[in-house]
Amino acid sequence: MWLTMVGYGAAKIPDMHEDNGYIEPFQMFDNVYYIGDKWVSSYAVTTSTGLIIIDTLEFPYSQWLPLNLKKLGLQGARVSHILVTHGHSDHVAGDSYLQELYAAEVTISEQGYALALQQAEQSRGEKKFRPPEVSSFVKDEMSLLIVNTRFKFYLTPGHTQGDMSIDFMARHRGQLYRVFVTGGHSANLQNKQLTKLFIASMSRIKTLSAESPVVTVNLANHPHKNHLFKSRTAINTNDLKNPFVDRENFLQFIEQQQAQALNKVQ
Ligand SMILES: [Zn+2]
């Protein structure tokens, strides 16, 4: 029973090796870092009062997150908030582990949390995790202002019922670029109602993304879905051009996601 589980202190940390899916963390913008693994994204956003982490990987791989922060020189910063795109274990399993380390506040949708509870209860062996503690649930179009960074949330169901997309600004050489994290990738094709919701969510995201300033940064929650690693060697914080600023990448991604779902319902 997960409720009786003690802390994560004794859990074994998987070797930080590419055979295990380990990827060296890297900086994407002045205020955004990639700290995820080969299959699942996790991002750290810096503010003057601490770090915001978006998604926390499958446990026990979540234990790489603080080690990655250290590699990036961010170990002194407290993780103040965790934003969760949806309740599948590969995005949520590290929440309670990071809460134990940093007492971070978790932002998730109500239905995302219901799924996280189920996933935690089903988790077994090395992958066993506890659900996070959540004080309030996100609603559609709600915002969270942390120092000077505003995160806006949209409920965009279709991969799961509780997908939460995140909209904020990244900074590079004094310029701001609008970022979008699509809450769930790939429609749930087993469930016709979710597939239809997914198609509608992708249309909504396309419309939202065209509002000024248009979305130019696609922070996918699975890095291979938008070839995120292709640009990681090209990043140079002194260069005016940032390879992650790519409107086409975002639009193609949304269109391809929507087309996949449309094929299924036709
Ligand atoms: Zn998922």
C-alpha cells in the first residue's frame, strides 16, 4: 500500500548511461534547460526565486533530475514549483521525490491528478512511486505568476482526460520568445471520445498559438516527437539566433498530431 511507504532515501539511482536512456542536460534559453532523458522531457525554468520544473520522469529515473541540475550549475536553486502536463507515470512519478527534497508546489489538473493516483497505486517494484501532494487544481486559462514569469495553462484533453498545456516566455539575448508545451502527445486512439477531444484541442492550440506574439518555441513533452535533440549541439548563448526558435517545427508538430487522430476517426 503506497500510503505506508517511507521516503525515497534508499532507492537505487540508475546508471547515468545512454543505454539507460540518459542524456546530458543542456541549456536551451537563458531561462530554460532540458533535464529530461532520451524518451521523456523534463524542463527547468529559472526565476530569481528558484526553479520551475515541467514534468518529472518515470521513477527511478526522476533521481537524475537533481543530478542534472547540479551538472548545469543550478544546484543552489530551490525547486519552488512543479508543473505536470498529465497524470501518466513517466511525467508525474518524480513529483513526490522532488517534493521530499524541495517542498515544491505541484500544479496539475484535477483529472490529471486522478490519473496520477491510479498510476501510483498500480506502480510496482523499482518503479513504485507515491502521488504528489496537491493543494489546488489548475483550471482552464488560469495563470501562475512567479516573479516576472507568467505561466498560463490550458486544459487540452485527448491524450488523457486531464492534459494541461503550458504557455510562457523564454529569453535569449534580451529577446522574448513565446513557448508552448502541449500537454499530451498522441491521441488516445482506443477511446473515440478522447480522439475527438484531441482533434478539437489541436485546433484550439493552433488558434491560441497564432495570437500575438505567435508561438515559436515547441517544448514537446517527448523529445523525439519534434526532433528536439537535433538542435542541442547548435545552441550558443552568445549567438543572436537560437535554434529552438522555430515556428514551423511547432505548426508541423500540431498538424501531424491532429492528422494522426483524424485518420483514426474517419
Ligand atoms: Zn502520456
